[in-house]
Amino acid sequence: MSKRLSSIPLFVLVVVLCICTQLQAQVLYETDFIGDSAMTDWITTDNAWTHDPVAGTLTVTGAVGASAAYYDNIELTDFTVIADVEVNNSAAAVVARFTSLTDAFYMCRYHPQDALLQLYLINPTTLLASLPLAEMPELDPVQAYTVSITVKGNSITGSLIQGDVTYSVQATDDTATSGFGGMRVFGGGENVFSRFAISGLSKALAETPHPAEAGTDVPRQVRLSWTPGEFAVKHDVYMGGSFEDVNSATEPIAAGLDVNSFDPGRLEFGQDYFWRVDEVNGTPDKTVFKGTIWSFQVEPYSIQIPVDVNRVTASSSVTKNPASLTVDGSGLVDNAHSTVSETMWLSAMADLEPWIMYEFDRLEKLDKMLIWNSNSASEGFVGWGIKDVTIEYSNDAVEWTALAEPTQLDRAPGLATFDTPQAVDFGGVSAKYVKLNIQNNWGGILMQYGLSEVKFYGIPMHARQPVPASGSGEVRPDAVVTWRAGREAGQHTIYVSGDSNAVAQGTAPSESSMTNSADLKPFDLAMSQTYYWRVDEVNEAEATPMWAGPVWSFSTVAALTVDDFESYSNLSPDRPFQTWLDGFGYSADEFFPVEYGGNGTGAGVGHDIWSPSSPHYNGTIMETSLVYGGSQSMPFYYSNTGGAASETQRTFDTPQDWTVGGIKSLSLAVRGEAGNTGQLYLKINNAKVVVERVAIDAAQWQMWTIELSTVSTDLTHVTALTLGIDGSGASGTLYLDDIRLYPTVSTGIDIGSERTKLNNGGTLASQWIRSDSPEDIKGGAVFIGGLPSGADLRGLFTFSLAVFKPGDVISDATVSLFHGANGSSNHTDGSIQSSSLELSVVTNPAYVNNRASWNHADQDTLIAWTTPGGDFGATLTTVTDLDLTTIDTNDEVAFDGAALTAAVQAAVDAGDSRITFILRSPDLEAGTTRNFFVFNGASGSPIGPNLHVELE
């Protein structure tokens, strides 16, 4: 087989060409427009496209009468769009659009009549920023203007330029900005839009800095790193305390680095740093590309310690002035405290031994305390504010240590401008309690004492900021957890257990680490469990040798995903055949410098989107309609010409351990097509397993489960997974999805799990089967919706039995009806609103021209239904008072029992090719609308049935 020659889009060649010219930015696409028609249409790829390899530009011609342009298959990561505008007297708006891979569009629009430059996020439409241009002179109908939009990372900047004057608007959004791009103009009149260009920023520059641009609370021992320019051989690092110093610097602090990281040493607390990385090309030119200047701020020496309002006590308090007011922030705005007395603590009159005490959640290493003294409007002549005070601290509120000699607090002015709190230095003492023993006040007359606000700051000694965050789910049992280390920690003790009390008490299994990370694998965790963990920071050289951390939690995954096929796309390096190697191979590109000629078999992974004769031409490589889970599956075409087996193989750069978490089985969703031939098999490393009970010629999803204990290979060191088809001359197409590892072994087969999707956002009453109006039934589908009163509600769905072979013994059967809400804003609850549900089963119902007429046997007793052939369905179970009101989850109603199992067994014994189920919601109340599932939300909400059969 020949490799895919057309897998390199034109934009890649253009980008590479731009890089090779050693310019920091190149015009990637440029166009001029001719004509004066209303500007409402797109220019498409049907127009004449020419590429000039010398200039590195792409030009669209033949655009007579057109008004805007659209470019397909342009990768826009960091780019600038520039449009020249000639304003006329009619309304005009220039719109630049570019879309991310998540279909979120950004748009920069200039409104000449309203003199506004606006930046939008589209789908949903959100105005990110708006710049009124009231200061601009009156718009000149013949004046040329330029609209410029620049995207770099998540930063989006828009500008309107008139002559030498630039008006700018900037916004930041966390949506990815890579994807497809285009340009459109709205409005009428002559020459509203004359030209635009897309300039791609050169990949010669360093990018994605760590710490992130404008980051704060950065550890003082951080190691700087970055993504290098594509052709950089060496890196020069510049760093300093100001933008100007770094921008003008010519002597790097580190020159000629051959790694993309640098340790600047221990940095200063709270200091702002600026840095840049200049990328140096290799021989012969050794061109230096001056880098972008980034900045970050180092962590402060101490951080504020929160104090719960319920943990503040005092010797006494006036009812409306409790001690909790000193820590709740009341009256404190921008560091200034108000004069409203109800925002401050005030002791009772004639308090002979006044004090106020603060308790922290845990032992803290205290740095300082900020105090705002009593600041009521009458403070100047009454003087409730504390004057002399003894400050004590304690670990247990029993043994107290005085901080120093009595401290005299400053008197507050009684003005709203009071913004200078007094700092009390604690010098790093360890304490859980702080107590202020008050000796007198500033008035010296009334025995009553007040305080406005206090804030405590401590040196962060405890472990914090866990990854995964506490409460997280879907954590692998062999994950590596990390945390922000406590200050001066020499080593770390990690406790992990399913018992939260054992973790809190320090009796759980533990491991030691010299870094701020730990591998969970030694704890032998299971899947589908909740675990608790904590990290104690240890340094025997400190006065307090151990700082016990908080208890965090996480839940482990129910299964480990080997590949769900959701990450693949049309773009390199994420094309499926670049991971799952096949017989076609792929061409070299910027991500794969060496082409791959194929594995010599008749396998082809992904749809052919390049050949005009292909039904998937200009479509998607992955399959997006026939999916088992998620949004796409992987097509696998095979043709065993010459008798050789067709294979696709994925290798793992890091060997996989398929025993963690108690893994016992591997499952794979497979969907075939009628006419497929051959024998499906799988190899783990080089150990071959032949498929059982999966009919590759059945056009339905089937789960293939493999008990891993039967596979003769080292499951702790899995390096390759191969899928193949044996059989001389075998050919066909398979769809593969959701390869997962489970801690259980199921002998069951799930049949028909493919979801049936609604055709629109409303209820689908017309697609119900009802006793008074037989409907056409499409094979295999079930339609759920609302129906006015006057007829029974009935749903029909059919499963193929082709996966079973003669002699199979059925031990259990379950039919489930389920839905997964899509969570859109206009999506309402799906609920069962009837008092009972009944499920009946009929084998081989009569079909005439794809029509099945179902008739109620007894309208009064509502006992059973009949098929046109006269067979009676059996009521299997009754479910009462169900309420499925939770959206954004998979709701399920399951029917099982001996009758269902017997019916499936009878169908298999009889050699039936399919089995059909009827779901009924009976008429409960005449004149009342009766619903089974109601979906008034967006289209595409998945609803579907599933049959699960267990074999002995």
C-alpha cells in the first residue's frame, strides 16, 4: 500500500516556509477583493487559489462580485488578522472571525456609525470588550481604516487604526484559540472591504512559559521552563526586576543552554521578575530570535490565616458588638476601616479583666498580626481603643507564653480615612491560640474596651494545594499526586487509606518522599473507591519538627481507559493512523520528520477524506455517527489480499501496567457491517487472543470482554496492543470504540447500546406506537416523547441475536432504557410521570414493508398486546413511582427477571435472528396528557435501549 501523500495541508508548507525565512512573522494568507456588491457571501475554496512559494503568501483571485472570504483547514494558533476598510455613508461592519477546536468563535467588529470597536465570543454570543471611539474625529467617507486582531495564546487584542492613531481593546478568555479561521464582512455599499491578511507568528520563538505569564504566588525556588522554538538549538535567558532592563539587556544570565529550562536560584519573597528567552538557530546562520518578555511574582513571605468567627471569644461583649466583628471584615474596605460602631467589638461596661482571644484551625507558624484599633466616630473624646496590652500565645490554651513586654497600640483617629493598621511581629513562633490581655484604654475614664479588626499572617508550613484537588473523582489508582510543599520541609510523610479517621490520626499506611510528589501505586488502591490522604511536612532541625497536613480525598476511576478515540482529529499529530499504525502509513511533516510507509498489511485506519471518489471526501477521518460512547469511533478497513492478516498496532512509549487497581479484564466495543468476513483477534504484546461471541457482520455495537488472566504475557509491562483480522481474502469495515480495563470479569454481552438520537428539540408524540394509530417503526429504534390523552403510549425496539451461537445457555437478561441529558441551558428534566411501566417481549414479530402494527388485546384490562402474527407479549415487571428528574447524568430504568431470561433463551434456542421489546405507559387519566420521557431541550439528546445477557 502507498502512504497517504496528501496528509500535509497547505498551511503546514506555508508555516514551514515562513520559519525558514527566519522572520518572526509572515503573511500566511492575503487577498484583495474586486466588486461593489453587497458584502454578505463567503468566498469558498471553489475559487482560484494560487500559492507563491517565494513570497510565502496565499492569494485568492477570481473574486469578482464577492464580498468576504472563508479559509478552510487553516490552523490558527498565534496569528493576526488585518483588514483594510474604506468607510462610506451607509452602515458597515467589519467582522473578523476565527474559531477554536471547541467551536467557539471570536469576532472583532467595528461599527462605523456607532464608532464602536467590539470583541465577541460567539456560540454563545458574549461581548468580551467594547471600546467607544467618541474621541475620534468625524469619520471620513473616503478615509482608509485598518482593523487588526491579534491572538497569542489566550490573549486577544483588537485595534482600529486611523492614520498614525491606534485605538485598542483587549480581552482574555480561557477558550483555546487553535482551529479554523476565516473573515466575513457585513454591510452594503462600495469598497467597504478592500483587503485582508492573516499573519502567523513564527514558530521560531519560545512560548508557553512556566511560570505562566503574570503568575502570582510562584515558589521562590521555581525552575523556569518553556516550549522551545521549532528550530532552536541553544537558548539564552535574560532575567531582571524590570521590563525595561530585560527588554534592553544584551548579556544573558544564562547563555547557550541546550535544555529548555533554567534554575535561577532562590528568589526574593514578593518580588516581581521579568524574563525572556532568546532562541538561537543552529549552523550555519545561528540567527537569534529575541523572545517575548514574561513576568511573574514570587510568593510572599507569609500568607493570611483565616480565623472562623465562631473561634473568637472575649471576656465580655455588648450584644450588638460581638468579638467576631474583629475578623469578619465588616467596616474594612480597601484597607481603610469605617467609623460605624456596629462594625467593631466593644466589651461590656466595667469589665475588670478584659481580654479577647483567637483560635486557629491548627498549629500555625506566626509572622505578624495587623491591628486596626477601635475607630468609632466618638473615639477622639471617649477613647475605647486599646492602649497597653500583653499579647500571649499557646498551643493548648492552657500554657501561655508572653510575646514580649506589654505593647502599646496606636490610637485610631475616628475617621473613615483610617488605613494604617499597626503591625505586631510574632517572629515565627508556633501557636494555635493568641490572646490579647488588655490593661487600659486611651480614654482612661470608662472601663470599656474596643477593637475594629485584626488579621494574622503565618509562614506556610503545612502542605497545601493538592493535585488532584480534594474531592476529585476519576483518579487512577496508580496516579502520582503532588502538593505545594510547606516552607523548609526536609521530607514528606504521605498517609493514604479508605478510612478518613485512620488518616486523620496518622495510623493509616504511609510512605516517605523527599519531593513534593508521591506515587499511589505502593498503596495498592482499588478502582471505584473513595480514599483519604494527608501529607505531613517534616524537618527535624526545626523547633516544630512536624506539621500535620489537612485530610484530603479523591475517588478512583471505575475503569482505566486505554483509548476512547476522542483525541483524534484531521490534523497532525493527532490523526488516528499516526498512533494506530496501518498499511497505508503517512507522509513526513513538521511533527513526524520521517515518513512511515505502512506495516505491509491490508489495514486502513480512518476514513479516506482525500480522494474525491470517497464518500467521506473533505469530511472527518474519525466516525462521528456510529459511536458507542463519546462523540467518535475509529473506522478500521481491512482487505486480506494474498491471505495476509490485516493489522493495526498501537505502541506505548511508557510501558503500561495492566494489573493496578485489581484489573481483571479488558473490554472493547466493536461494530461490524453486513458482509464482513474474517476472524477478529487481538494481541497484547505478542500474545494473541481470538474474539468470541462478537459477530463482525452485525451492524450493532457489541462488547468484547477478555479475561486477562488467560493471556500469556507480562501484564505489568504492556508495550503494544494489536487489532487484526485473520482469513484469506477476508474484507470489510469495523468500528472500534472504548478500550477499557475493568476490575471485574463479565461474561455478559451488551447488545444494541448505540443511542438513538432525537430528530429535534421537541417531544416526538407522532413517533409513538399507539393503539388508535399504528405507525411505521424503523428497525432497532425507540422513540420517546409526549402524547395527548386518548391512546396508550408504546415504544418498540429490536435487537439482533446474531452474536449468540446454538447451545448458549442464558443465565440472566436485563433490558435497560436510559438517557443522557446534554445539559444545555434550555434542557428540562426527563421524568417518568406514570404510575406504572410494563415491558413485554415478542420474538420475530411480523414485518410487512418495515411496518409493524401493534394492537391492544383488551382496552379495558390493559393486559397485553399482540403482534400481527397473533403472538402475545408477557408482562415482565412493574416499576412504580419512578422520578428521573436529574439532568446531566445517565438515568436508567432496568427490567429483568425469570420471564425475560426465559424469553431470550427461547429465542436463542429457536434460532431467531432478533428479539423485539415493547414498552408501555398506560392511560391513567382521561383528558390528561401522559408522558413517559419528556425532552424539551436541544436536539441530539441521546436516548436508547440496551439488552444485557449473561451466559453460563
